[in-house]
Amino acid sequence: MPSHIAGLHAFAAVTETEYENALIPIIDDLLKRNSKINFVLVLETDIKNFASGAWCGNIKIGFKYFFKWGRVALVTDQKGAMGYSDLFKYIIPGKFRFFPLDQLDKAIRWVIVK
């Protein structure tokens, strides 16, 4: 990934604490180099394995960095994940898009645009 992009790949069970402990350092490091958070989340686990607390952590992180969001791509084939994350489009500044797993390259290219 280019230096102005952060990414996270979830492929097993994910708790809120694990999600926050993984994501916050990535975002803080990214913000040392960039003014905006451009982010790709690849969710390759069943939505049941991505604990509801992780989605709550997602919202908490969204508000913590409220004005810093640039482009965020959620890459998943889990339709339920799209419903949870749809909230971001309406309450957090930035651009959010969903991509199926087979379009990961397209998602990365979309996020790369400055």
C-alpha cells in the first residue's frame, strides 16, 4: 500500500478490544505522515466472527478521528457487514464505499486517489 493508505485484514473472530488495539496504532501512524485517513478494511470472516462490539469500536474510532477521514473502502462478501457500516456514510465525514472481495484491487485504487 502507498504510504497515505492504511489497511486491516480481518479473517477470524475479532473482538472490540482486538480491533481497537490493531486499528488505533495504524491510524495514529498514518496521521503522522498524512492529514487524512485513507483506509481499506478487508473483512474476510463471517459477520458472526466480527463481534458486534467490534462494530461499536468502529463507531467509537470514527468519532475519535471525526474530521480526519478521507476515503474508506470496506471489502467483503458479507452483506450483513455492509448494513452495519452503512451508518458511516451518514454520520462521519469522508467517502465510504463497499467492494466485493474479488474487487480488492479496485477498492485499493479507489482509496489511493488523493
